[in-house]
Amino acid sequence: MEIKKSEWGGETMTAIVTVLFFGVAYGMILYLISVGLSVTMGLMGFVNLAHGVFAMLGGYAAVTLMNQTGMSLFAALPLACLAVTVVGFVLERTLYSRLYGRSELDQVLFSMGLILISMALVRLIWGPMAQPVQLPDYLKGQSLVGGIELPTYRFVLVAFGAAVIVALWVIFERTLFGARIRAAVDNRGMAQAIGIDTGRLFAVTFGLGTGLAALGGALGADVLAIAPNYPLHYIVYFMVVVAVGGLGSIRGPFIAALSIGLADTACKYLLPEMGSVFIFAFVFALLLWRPNGITGKR
Amino acid sequence: MTDRSTAAILLLPPDGVSGTRKALSMSLWLAALAIPTLVPGYTPLANQMVVMILFALSLDLLVGFTGIVTLGHAALFGTGAYTAGILALRLTNDPLITALCGMAAAALVGLVTGSCMLRTKGLAFLVLSLAAAFMLHELANMASSVTGGDDGLQGVSFSPLLGVFEFDFRGHTAFYYSLACLFAAFLLVRRVVNSPFGWSLRGIRENDGRMRAIGCPIYARRLAAYVMSSALAGLAGALQAQTTQFVALNSLSLELSGDVLIMLILGGSGRLYGAFVGVPLFMFAQDLLAKEDPANWYLGQGLILMVMTLFVPGGVLGLVERLRRNLGRGGRR
């Protein structure tokens, strides 16, 4: 991570602002990718390690649309999102739904299989190298904010991410659809008894979750590089956000994702030689203290 | 293991196995002995298989018999490998002492991480196992003055086994040494899973609530299984270091944890011989598919997993068992 120091603010100030900014951008990407996983795991109890696959597909779809057809970023994002949502919906109906109620081991193995197959296909189609993101000119370069130079694109990322998150919360808390999901997370049997078609609800939620992951993957293509090993490389981060945030929640993962984004950025800035060890030590301790996550029951 | 089960492990004979099975397993072991004479060029590959079988067998104790699904088993393999390698470079290069130290170090890591992790279940346990392995991997990468970092530990050499048998370039000593360790480990695991302790592990796998209700100390049993499995994984790691004279950072990686799980599942978990079937199949498939393009091998592995979970639960051995039963020639049970 390249960080420019300025004369104006003093080094400490610059460091704090930089870490905050990069950390928030990183945390938002992690949140967009992981929130769908948290909700679907809370709904179906399915241990899905392959959620990162959809983020990767979103990234590939958006990058290809932009680089091949010269489409603008804001046209490519919804298209990529929609395409992956359809893929997710179809996979849920054809494969995932066969494994509900199966053992944790079967679900782990199945989703590992999905990861490996996606890695192979992506490698065969796009090759082994990471895909470069061609940003339009007005999003390239740095912006000067309070005397500190920060990449322009990240501002767009944070603003766009924040808008999506607000929309997501409104849907989850204020609409009938959201109420149905919350009801099914709390007590699936009861939700079915009052006439909620949980099978359809699962499929739609799964599709939405994968769409959000695709959006996160596409938006964050310059934070988490789009390459064939994506779903395996970042799996720890997605799983940690969900486990720490708590299943079936949309607020818990937000807190978890932002904390991890900030802490990871701070660690890499202050102690680059220590890498991510501190974060994982902290996560380890946290999960021992609250195995069901920060919003889960003790 | 607070009651008599420890003693029972060592005293009880394995349960009655049909004559054909006994003959089959005996002839398999004897055939293995002949590998260096029959196909000398393949001895190093066979050694590699033996090491991985031992590793997969240790995982079977967790996944197959106790129902503990871990994504970080390579952490223990790598601990054994690095312990043996670092000791050989700095202290002593006696193969038996370093192997024992590798086992002990892995058992210790297993005891420390297991005593924390086994307090949780489900997603939390999975993530903890991932995080623990990830931390060890990062630590080994950082401490490059000791571990060699990304380059791994190179030029690790060991003194002759028992002071007599040198680790020669043909790999015969290495192979027989690994095979002997595997055989000893196999006898131990067979004893353990057929003991009352082993049956209590199966009980915990099937329904831990009921086991608790009938007074089984679940946490202690699971931890005992975890430490035992860790020690065997550590032995496999130490053997890997000794017989290849090299320790790579890869020995702590998530990829290796995934590979060994696939090997076990391919053969069939919870069946003792699953590892013996799965590892050779996996390695042959890898050899066949990875030659052209690594992507083909990912695809192969992914398809194996999908087909196994959707259509062939129980792996190859489970399939054989079901075929026998359907043909009505009376497989056991």
C-alpha cells in the first residue's frame, strides 16, 4: 500500500487518516461480500465455504465487461451483479438445496468442490494471471483531502458501498420480505406454519446474497485482486467476518467487517513484518469468548 | 480419558474381522514390502504415498470416527516437519529422536489449540481451525531465520537409521522406515477405534447430547482423540522431512489440509482403510491430470468432491460395501 506523507498534517495525522480511510474501504468490501453468507447460513444452516466464488465471478464479469466492451463502471456493476445472482439462484435450486439437512462434513466437502471447480473454470477461461482493472480517467489518480492524497476510486467505492448498505438495511428492517427473512432465521418451523414459503425464500435470499458478493467482488477488484485463487486466498477473511459477526444477522457482520478491515490495515501499516498474525490471534480469542459471534447468543 | 478406557485400549483385541478381509489386508501389507524390489523406480513415489496415508489416517480418527471436521490439519503435519527439520539442522540429526520430537511437538500444539478450539462446535470450530493453521503458516513465514521462510528448509540430512541403514538415493531405507511407522500407527489406531474408547468416539460423532446424558466426558474424549491425531499427523510430517530432506512452507498450508481431506473422503472416512485406498487414487489422478494444466487437476478434485457428496457418500470403500450387499454375497452387517 502506497501512502503519501504531506508536510501539512504531520505524520501521525496522516497515518491515522490514511489507515481509517483504507480500513473503512476494505471493511466495506468485506461486508458486501460476507453479509449474504451470514444471512443464508443463518437461514439454512448450510456451511457454505464457496461464497467467495460469487465475489470472484462478479469481479471477472465486471472487469471483462469493462475491458472488452468498453462499458463504464456503473453500467458493468449492475450487469455483473445480475448475472451472478442468476448463477447463484440456479446453483441453489439445482445443487445446494440437495444438501440441506446433510452433515456438516458433506456441506464442507461440497462447497470445497465448488471452489475447486470454479478455480479451474476461471483459470481455463481467463488464464492464471490476475485481471487488471481499467478504471475510467476521472476515477484514476489521487484526490487531495485536507492535504492528504488518497486514491479517488476508493472514495467512490466507500460512497457506493454505503448507499448499498443503507438500502440493504431498509429492505431487511422495513419491508415484508425482510420481516419474512428475520422470521425464518428466528424460527423456521414457525415461519412455515404461518404460510411463508421458506424454500422460495431461501432461493431468493441466496440469489440476493450472491449478487451482493458479486457487487463486493467487482467494486473491490483493486482491493482484493481478481485471480483464480481468489475463493481460497480470501476464504479466511469471509469466514471470519461471518463467524465473528454472528449468523443470520446483518449488523453483526458490519461491525466485524469494519473492525477487521481497520485492524488489518493498521497492522499492515504499523507492523508490516508481522502480517495478519495479530488479527487472527484476536479473532481466535474472540471466538473462544463468544463462539456464536458478537451478536449471537452466548 | 479419565476412566479405564486407556487401559482397555491396550488390552482389548480388535473385533472379529472376517477371514477374507484379514487375508486381503495381510496380502496388501506384504505386497507393499515388495515395492522396492519389483518397481525400484517408483520407491520415492511409494514413500510419498505411505507418508500421506499416515497423515490421512490421523485425520480419519478425527473426521471419520469422532466427527470433528477440521480445515487446519496441515498445521500439525507442518509442526512435525519443521520440528524434525530444525532439530536436524541445529541439534541432532538422529531420525528416531527427531521423529519422536516431531510427534511430541505436534501433540503439544494439538493439546494447546485443541483445548481451546474443542470448546466450540460447527462454524466457530471450522473458522478457529482455519485461523490456527493460518497463524502458524504466517509465523513460519515470518521466522525465516529459523524456518527458511518462503524457501523452506533445504539440505536437511539425517544420520543413518539406528546407526546402520543410510538414507540412500534409491530411497529404500526411507520407504521401509516410513512403512514401518505407518504399520505401527495403523495397529495403534485399529486398537484405539475398536476399544470402548473408540466406540465412545463414534457415539460422540452420532449424538453427543445422548453421550453426555449417559455420562461420557465428551470434551475430554474429543480432546484425547485430537491430541492422538495430532501426534500421528506430526509423525507423518517428520517422516516427510526425513525422507525428502526438505521442508516447504506448503506443509502448513490450507491447500494441504484440503488435499488430505479429499484423499480421506475419496477412500471413505471412518473405515480405517479409507486412507489406504484414497491416497493412491488421489495421487494417480493428480499425476494423470496435473501434467497438462493445473486447472485440469482442480477440476478433477472439484468433481471428485461433488460426485462423492452427492452420489457416493462413504467414498470408494463405501461403494464397494454397498455393491457387495446388493449382490447379496453377505458383506458384514
